[in-house]
Amino acid sequence: MKGFWISTAALVLTGCAGAYNSAPVGEVTVAPPAVTQSMPEQMASMDPGDSILFWSDERRSAAFRDMEGLFPGLEVAPAAKTRVLPRAGENLPVALQAEIRAYMAQTQAAGVMALKNGEVVFEDYGLGFGPTGRWTSFSVAKSFTSTLLGAAIEDGAVDSVDTPVTDIIPALAGTAYDGVSVGQIASMTSGVAWNEDYTDPDSDVAKMLAIAPVAGESQAVTYARTLTREAPAGKKWVYKTLETNLLGLIVEQATGRPLAAYAAEKIVEPAGFAGGLFWMQDLTGGNIGGCCLSLRLADYARMGQFALEGGKGVVPEGWFAKAGSPLVDFGERAPGFGYGYQWWTYPGDTYGAQGIFGQAITIVPEEKLVVAIVSNWPTATSSDHRAGFRDLVGKIAEALDD
């Protein structure tokens, strides 16, 4: 298996090098950060019964800061030009800082950073974590994959969100995804049935990365073949990590590059990441679009700032305003909440990325505010902890209201 990984990586990374050197003669460009294959000495189990979802608190805490030591993936070097995050002249009120730290202790948060107008107004760490460490994102990665879809549309590699997915991934013809558009994948309204129960070892989300690899086929496609339709495309929203994995495959197929390599050019460099990015791969060598990239806390905040500022030149104009809007309105079941293109939307025109066990980037455009958090919650999900974090973001926004 290790030989397979190395040979696959050599092919995809060789392909990246050619794409990076395609600038016209005489045009001054910044080369994207280098991308290299990362392989653990011994890979962690992919068995659903031993999934990271069911690990002990201590085992998770160690894993979240060292995913590259457990799983294969691609490493992206830091940006050639780091975005400086200066300290704001005025910090948050002392009482609010204490409230944030109390929330961190209560929820096992490893770090919180808040930016106002691109300046740091709060930063603190817990669980022995620090500024130069990396923490895994889980589904925060979905918003990165959405951004890469926007970049692929801007580059002309994907025509539009209305493009049928089978135009880009012909292997999905005849599956439950036949007749589904790229935008319906991005908004998770495909109508395909799915179980995302993080407490159930027999759920789709627990089993999808353990399915036996098929030669020449992405694991995402292999698992998609097992699924059935429960509603017409575009008529029902169901949260499905597989759909972001398929979205990542769409970007990879359309651009001819691994997600991590495309992210090196379209996110890491323009957003000015100070630390390297690690993006986990599945058993067929593709980056997992729906999960598992690792960054420094400050680089999660830089990603939020990049989105807040519109990603000029990387994604179509207005992309983040559209992607971060409630394309799906949850209505009476969650008033004020919804879902866009791989971004959650919240009351007050606020949107964000969020991942299990307490990872999040929340963006408040009106206040030019970004708040990033990484955590090791005792459980994968907690409505109380999410609500507590949103409440803190609201208090930070109020305290800094111009």
C-alpha cells in the first residue's frame, strides 16, 4: 500500500509542477508554495469501529495536533509572503476576555483568535497548544473546498454551478447523482439519502472512507454507487460529508490538480498563511474535500479574513457573498439559520465554517470581524457549545462596534 501511495503522489505532484510554470514569458508571478507527499510511519486504522469519532479524549487531543503522524496527506509550504496580523491598539474589555477564557476552559478549546479590520484583538491558547502548532479542522475544510470551486469557476475550469456533475465526473452516470448539478452538490441539496450520525459506527459518514478501494476510481465515487435517492434534486437539504468529497473530486478533475496543490496557489499564497497546510488523503490518494486539513489558528483566521475581503482575483466577484448566504433556509426548525455553498449561515448576515469537536471560523461582514476557534469537545457535536460560541462572537462584535 505504501508503494501505491508514493507512486500516486509522484504522478500528481509532477503534474502540478507543469501547471505552476505556465505563466507568459516576462510576467512576474509568485510561485505557489511547494507541495510534497506526507506519509506516516504507521497509518491509523480506517475501520469504522476504531474511527477517530470514537477515540478517547486523550487520544483525540494528541491526534488533532498531529494528523500527519497518523494519516497520509499532502503538505503545502507556508506562503512566500505572509500576511501580517498586527495587534490592535485596543484590546477587548477585560471582563469579556475573562468570559472567553472561561468558555475555552469549559469547552476544551485549544485556541481562539479574533480579528477586527484584520488586526488581532484577542488571542489565547489552551490544552498545551500554541501559535506555531497546527490543529485539524474537520468540516471547516468544506469551506476551503467551496472556495476552490469558486476559483475553478473563475479560472474557467468549471463552467458554472449549473454544470451537471456527470459532465465532470462521468463515473457518476447511473448513480443517485445522475441529474444533479455542481451547485446542488455544493449546497447539499442533491436529494440523495445519507446518514451523518457521528455516534453510529454503521453510519455512512463512519463507513465512507473505509470502503474497499477500486482501481482507477475515487473512494468518493465508489461509496456514491451504494447510495439511493430520497427526493428530487434541489428539493431537500441533508448534510452529507460525501458531497464535499465529491465536490473536491470535481475540482480535482476539472483543474487536473490535487486539492492541496490548487489550494497552494488559490488560498495559501493569496491569504498569506504563515504555517504549512496538511490535507489528508483517502485510500485512493485524493485529498478529502470534506474534512481533515490542519493549520495554525492564525491561518484559520487568515482564511476568514480572505473570505471577508472577497478573495479578489481568486474567485468570481461576489462569490463569498453568494456562498455565505442562506441558499437553503432552515425555516421554523432553526429560524435565522441556513446553508450556502459549504458555509453555514447565521442570524444577522453572519456566516462561517464549522467542524465537529468544536472547530469554527465565523465571519461578521458588517463589523469586519473574524473569529476562529479550535477545540477538543468531549462529543462530536454540541448545540450548547455552538450557541455559546455564537454568543461570544456577538459580544465581541458589540464590544468593537464602530
